[in-house]
Amino acid sequence: MGLCYRKLGNYDKAIEVYKKSLEIDPIGMTPLQNIAMAYMYKHEYYKAIDAYKRLEAIDKSNPEVYYGLGNVYANALHEYEKGLDYICKAYNLYIKIKSPYRTDAEKVINMIYSEMKKVGKEEEFNKILEENHISPFENNTGKSTDRDKAALFNIQKTLSARACVCIDSINTRNKSRVQVSEEISACIKKQISGYVSSLTILKSFSAMYKMMEQNKDSASQQAVPVMAPTSDELRHYYYDIERFMFFDCKEIRRKIRAEEIDNRLEVGDNPQSFALYTQAQEELNSGDFQKAIEYCEKALKIDPNFAFAWNTIALSYNKLGEYDKTVSACNESMRIDLLSMTPHFMKASAYREMKQFDKAIAAYQTLTSIIPDKPEPFYELGKFYFEVLHDVEKGLENMCTAYQVFNYDSPPIKADIENNIRLMYTEMKNAGKEELFEKIRKEHKVPSSSKP
């Protein structure tokens, strides 16, 4: 009802309705956010600030609260320093949860920079950034690289939204997970031709801008040949859109987790295929990995949707050091059951062995976005940052997130999480970063008992 009044422009009535909602739930985030927005529309900015401050007291980990406060101060009240501080907090939280909305925060930061630069406050601007652990600002808004990034983001966002509408129309009732996954895949594939066309135009404009910036007389040096994309490029474009959707489209997660999906196909209930799978397990345990693969391939000829057989093939190739084939088998397993953690972890491990660390991180992050309520993906990603990339801060952030989402159904992992947090504390203390450790720990509500 409050939303209806707000759409009609009757903000007083909208606020009245939202306040009644707060009487039922005094810490309700949604009514408070809507009250703040209604006051913004009424130009009662300090009342909007009060509403946002109440939200901040309830949840300090919500970037939208700080983004709202920053916009009120910067855009409405023109108090740019206060606005910048809040927008920086929002930006850091967007980065932490890997949200694409960080680009919105970047735009506001750019706007504030322009305003503060006009009055000679560049030094104050950079000081606020440094206090929020953001690198000092360089105004590159005119550079083609920044234009390219912004344009690419908008292309991906537009195509993701179109695919999301398609996915929303999928009926999951009485279908297997593989059928639902194939329909989701078809929705994404429909957008690839548009993606290719947009990228071609983007490359052409990028070349033109570079030529203009470098004062080149000849456009031929910057010409972009129009070539049909290879199958590898098409696959890469598909994953670009899919990865963006896991952060931007709630429907993709809702559909693959739908309760009415029939899961019987995933575990292989055909007696013949299961017997072959059992033989494959025996060969795997005895160390004959090639034989294990052969038995699983026979099982899959009988039952193509036997996800566990694909997992065994992936593990066998991993043992043989054939990591490209490991990744392919993991992709087949995920096509059948995207929610299973096993193929995601094996895929990340294979990329780790191939020293393709960006792809390993992407594999972990895909899993954290699909099942954000499980500690294991954050735990493994935290270990990867800490042990492989030696990035203690990112390792700690993910390990603390694992601690946050931990539940007591799996107590053994809690001890491992706490042990890793202690190791990270020791390393950060030795590097003189104890204060930063405390900041990250408190942000994730991890008790101080986790320290040595």
C-alpha cells in the first residue's frame, strides 16, 4: 500500500502506511528505506537522514544505507565531504559482496571529485579516500579505458536483464534439474549474438577514441577487423553473461533451487549404470584412474544425467594431471546439478594447478553466489587467497564470511575456520596490520576469541 501511495506521489500517506508497518516490526528494513525515500521526494532531507541513520543502527553491513546517506549529503545538501565518506563506505561494502552496483558508487565519487576540485579541495578528497582504504583518486574519466569498462558493464547489464526476463518465464514443475539448466542456458545463449554485435561496435568506438587521444593522423593503424567469433570466444561470452546474472538476477538462483524440481536423475537410479559406477569407484580407489574413466563413460551411455559419474571422471583426470579434461567433466556435472559443491571445488582446484588463478577465483565466486548460505565456498576461497595468492586481507574477509554463515550442522569446519583466522591474525600482526584485522573482524561480527 505504501508503494502505491508513493507511486501516486502521495508521500505523506506513504510515510503513514510505512510507519504502521514499523509498529508491527520496529526494525523492518524495507519500511525504513521507503520512509527515507519518501522524505527525499518531499525534499525533507534531514528527516531522510534520520531514517537512514536508524537503518544504519540496525544493519551496518548494508551498502544501500550508506549509498542513500551519501546521496542525500552530496546531491541534495551539497555537503560533499560527508557525502563522500558515506559513499566510500558503500563502495567498500559493494566490493566486499562483489556487487555490480559498485559502479554506481564510483559515478557518485567521480561527481564529488569534480565538485571538490572546483573549490580546490582535492587534498581533502584524497584524504577521505585514504581513510576508507581506497587508493588516491586520479581523474581518468576522459580516458577510453574507463569508457570501455563503463560501456561493457552497461552492455552486460542490459543483456543480463533480458535473459533474466526469459528465465523468469521458465516452468520448473515436473522437470529434472538438467532440463531446467538447459532452458536457463537457452535464455542466455539468445543474448550472445547481441553481445557480439555490441562488442564489435564498442571496439570500433574504442579505436576511434584512442586515435583521437593520441592525435593519430591515420585511422588505419587503429582499424578493428570484423571477424566471426571462435567457439572459445562464444563460450567466453556465454560465461560473461552467466557470471553477471548470478550477481544481478535473482530468478536464476530461484529457478535452479526450485523445490518442485525432480532430482531423481542426478544420482543415477538405473541399476546397470550404478553397477558400472560402483566398479569405477573400485578402480579409482585402487589407483587405476583410466579404468575408472572408462567405467564411468559406459555408465553415462546408459544414463547421461548421472552427475556422480561425471564427478568421478573429473577426479580421475585430476589425478592424471589432465586438468583441461577435469574442467570439462566438472562443467558436465554442473550442467546436471549446479548446486553440488564437488564439481565447483574440483574445477577451482584444476585452474589452481594450471596457474590460472583468475579462473580459480571465478569458480569459487560462482559457488558463493549460488549458495551464499554455506560456509565451505567462502572457507576455500579464503584459503586460496591466503595460501596461494598471499593476499591476507581478502583471505580474512572470506574466512570471516565463512564464520558468519556457519551453522552447527557441520561443526568440524568451525575449528578449521577459527584456526585460519588465527593464522591470518598472526601474519597481519607481524606486518603491523593489527588495526585492519580488527576492522575486518568487527565488520563480520567475529568474536575476539578467534584470535590467539
